[in-house]
Amino acid sequence: MADFDLVLQGTVVLPDRIVEAGYVAVRDDKVAQIGMGVPPAARDRHLLGRALILPGAIDAQVHSLSQKDQEDFIWSTRSAAAGGVTTIVDMPYDEGDLVCSADAVKRKIAHASAQARVDFALYGTIDPEEGPVRIREMVEAGVAAFKFSTFGTDPKRFPRIPPALLDACFTTIAPTGLTAGVHNEDDEAVRAYMATVKASGITDWRAHGLSRPPITELLAMHTIFETGAETGCPAHVVHCSLGRGYDIAAAYRRDGFAATVECCIHYLTLDEENDVRRLGGKAKINPPIRPRAEVETLWRKISEGKVWLVSTDHVSWSENRKTDPDMLKNASGVPGLEVMVPLFVKGALERGIPLTWAAKLMAENPARHFRLDHVKGALTVGRDADIVVLLPREKIYDAAASGNNVVGWSPYNGMVLPWTVAATYLRGKLVCEDGKVLAEPGSGRFQRPPRQHILTGETA
């Protein structure tokens, strides 16, 4: 009789080491053994040669419902499964239903549970008119973190949270032990630079970067981290396009404060002078894509250990919202769930950066960040057997051809991926094989921090 349900043999990538000719054994949906050498018997046993075996990725920033009747969880989690992402953390800025109360959290859990093909966790936020009064009820409903913004794109769907209100929110969150994540662009500064750009008459691809120069990010980051230092709340910048921002966070950590920064895969891949110039509105993202020199600086920050998470900030806007010739009129954001893991592996290998960072920044650290590391985030005995297998099989990416995306456009279309996702396993079950998603809607489960955590501020 086989000892295990599933055994995968290949190059096992862990956060602290790489196990050549290693294996992962699974029993009852959980990782049961990590080893090397001759793999044990199993009901389903795969000897995969040079394949990379990594923990399933946790994408810390997904917008499944930003455009009503567009993507939804039915598509976002399909893209995730195809890309080796086994848990998504969805943002609260849903068009028509801001996730700012326990009732809204419960509605979203029910809605997503019927559609999700991989697991999901949720962010909560506030209605500025209500303030922080519903934060505690959202914690009890199961949110894994909170999201705010120092810049407002819409007073209801994506509102600015001014400094005094941000302080009140951080103060309320601090006793729960959860993290406050904040979009880092100073509202007053951005609006001043935007007015200057509009007055200049510049409307092409250059306009967006000019309207949000580096100082707009860095001013906001100081506000965010000082608020965390003042209140004792873990403060997190949800995306930073500038190497300087990671140094600022490191300085706060050196002073004893909980200050972290997330890097999105687009900042590690795309650049302003080539990709934004070529793609126009399809590369409009807040904060903006920066010059190639900044891209390389960010990879150095990874190697220095100053990056806490890597995510996508995935959003699948319909193409008509990304193709206006006036750059500033386009919606901000791009899809990326299907390619985050292969793009990170590609970028790391090209620069000689150890792949251990892939396991740490896209699995282990996100699980810790969202207080899900009791079940998620690592190829560790007892954790969920969430696994992604990549093969050295070159592919030119085409979002439309894969069939796993609600939109056919991507800023990554045409890029060569030397390693591609061959299989994704969720709790030991094969949910995608060679680009074909096998998981049915409803296969994914809602994930939340342990209930003990919200009562004590400590993880279970």
C-alpha cells in the first residue's frame, strides 16, 4: 500500500535552501514529508527531472471586482490556477459595494465561495464618512488585513483617507495584530503635478510619469510609516516603484517599527522608456512604471532582503478603458495573475538571484503577512499541500491564446518565458495541468486568520 497520496520529485525550492533531486510527499491534503533521494511510493507519483517545485504562490493584491460585470472570481481564480497562484487576497474596492462592514465581508465571502477555483482571503477598508467604527466587526468577520489610500480616485469606491483619519484607523487596528496596508501617493502633490502636466498640453505616454514623480510616493510613505510608528500598528506600503522607498522602510525597521513594502511584478519587469512608450494606456499603473535603471535597483533591493512581498495588483480592465490616446484618461492597473511566478523566476535567474526568494516573497512572507501561516505559505509538514511545478519549457506569452483570462490583452504579451507552469496543486489536488484549468468553481475556500489571533493579537 502506498504511504502517500502524491509525491513530486524535482528541484524543491524552499525559502532557505534548494533541494536538488528532492521530493514533496502529500497525505490527506497536507505536506507530509520533504526529502531527497529515492522518493517513496504514492498513489500518484511523478519524477519530474529538472522541474522546479515551489510552494503555491499567494498573490497579496488582486482586484477581482473593480469593474462590475467584468472579471469576478470566476476568472481571477482561473488565471491564478493557471499561474501557480493557489491563494489570492482580494482588495476591498469593489465597484458598487465597498467592503467596509461585516455584512459586506460576509456578502463577498458567499459570492466568492461559489466561484473561486483557488483559495482566497479578503481585505477590508472603511467608509470615510463612518470612520473606523466597523473595523473590529470586519476583523471578527475574517478579513486578513486592511487597505487604505493616501490618494483618492473616487470618493466612494477608492477614497482618500486623510492623515487624522488614517491615524484613527491604525489606532483601532493595532490591538488586533493585523496589518494596515496603504496605497502610497500623496494626494495634494499628485493633484498639483497633474495640473501642471495638463497645462503643458502633454497627453501621450509621458504624461502619467510626469504627473506622479518620485516625490509623490516618498512623501506618502513617510506619512504611512510615521502613522504606524505613532500607533504601534504594523504599517505596510502595498506597492513601491522606487528603490528609495525600500530603504525608507528598512530605516523604520532598524528603529524597531513594523514597516514593510510590497513590490509588484510589473515594477520588476516593465520600464517607462520602452514598455510605457510602446503600450501607452495598457501600461498605466499607479504608482507609475519607472525607468529601466529603477527596475534594476528593485532587483537589488530583493537581493538585499529589503522587499517583503511580491504581488501583481491584478485588475483586468476591459480594453476600451485602457486605450484612450490621452494617457491620463485611462484606468490604472494591469492583469498579471497568470504570469507573476514565471516572470519572477525569469527575472531572478537572469540576474543570478537565488530562487529561494521566489518561495519567500510569493509564499512564505505573504502567509505571515496575512496571518495565514498556520495553513499556507510553505512546503512544510502540516501545511496545505499548495504546490506549483515549473518546467524549462520556453513559451511566448499570449493572454488571449491561453484561454484563462477574461481579457485578451496583457502588458506581458510577446515576452519569452523560459520556465512555464506545468502543474498547480491546491491541497494536493491537481487544479491546472499544462495551462488547462481543471478546478471547478467553488473548489476554493475562504481563508482567515485564526480566531484566537483577533482576540489576543497573537497568531495561533
